[in-house]
Amino acid sequence: MSTESLDWNQEMARIRQLRAERPRVGPGASPAVVVVDFQKAFVEHAGCGPSAAAALRNTAVLLDAARAAGIPVIYIKMILDDLEDRMLAQRVRSSLTERCLRGNPWTEISSVVEPRPGDHIVEKTVATAFYKTRLDELLEELGTDELVVAGTSTSGCVRATVMDAAYRSYRVSVVEECVDDFRTLSGEVSLWDMQDRFGDVVGLSETLDRFGQLAAERAEAVRA
């Protein structure tokens, strides 16, 4: 079919419907929240719209609930000691990663979702949070079987991290209201792709309810 004949509004509605109907893998027993690249370089650039601010606010709520439930919080940051550390395509093309040299204020996590004592920070140099990092080792130490994912961009570093988590047989829950992509169409398609192949796309409300239940169960276990 020629793309000229497509109604893109219908296509968008179709993939959202497909995503809603796709069976879920389901959550794990020991989740960790993984916040991907919510650095100033990626959420405060000229191309960001109101959706970035909304995702940050929603993630702040998610993080409060996670900490209240004793769920580990892991921040992923792109930190480069040399711009040549980037993958080839980013070295060839202009990229926001040019702002990610160590010590540059643009590398700081947004103040809306800033880390707290006890949170973990993992540095990376490419899109996925697993490539030549300590993330897998940290998840094993924490006893994690599920990644609850927030961050940016949905079609870039979020998707790459979700794919690599799925390849390692972690359960994955991408919180729809807590991810953002200034490439709107890419973001929508990637949500469908992740639901179809790699994990679950879940709502913030249901995730907060689950974290609240975990908090109650852990409090009851302590009292017992």
C-alpha cells in the first residue's frame, strides 16, 4: 500500500487499539524503577513540548510511590569522557549527546525528578543502559525481576533499554504517562512495538495502585 493513501490518524488509532488488545507478560515480584535519561540535555532542549514536562511530573509521582514502597530507584545517565565514545551515527550527525561530556551542567538530572539518598545512578555512553555498564550486575544485587521504566526518548534510549532488558528475560513495564518523545509518531509506534515484542505498556494509575499494595504488604510483614 502506498503511504500516500494512508490515513495517519486511523493508523495511530489502530496501533493504539492493537496495543490495548495485546496480552501482557505481567509484573514481577521484585520491581525496580529505571529512569532513563531525564537529564537537562534531553528534557530542556528547544524541541521539547509540554509532553516532556508532563512526563517529568508524572515520574515524580511514580518515584514518590516507589520510595514509599521500598522499591529501588535507578537513574540512567549518558556521561561521556570524550565525544568519540559515542556510537558512529552520533559522531557523524549532530546530536544532543554533544551536551553530555562529564562536568557539563546539561548532564544533570532534571530537578523535577532529582535523585534522593539511597537511589542508584548508572552511567552509559550509548542508547541502551546495559551496554558496558553495571546495570545488569546492580539488578542482580537488588534481586530485581522487573524493570518499571520511565524516561526519554521513547523511541530511542527507552526502547533500546527495554529491548536489552527483555533479551535478559527481565519483565518490563513501561509507564505510558512517564515516557516522552518529541518525535510524536516515533513514540507512539515504539510503544506499540514494545508492547508487541518486549514487555508491557502500563498506566500510571495502575502502577501506583500496585506500588501502594506492595507498600502495605511490606509494612504488614514488618509488623508480623
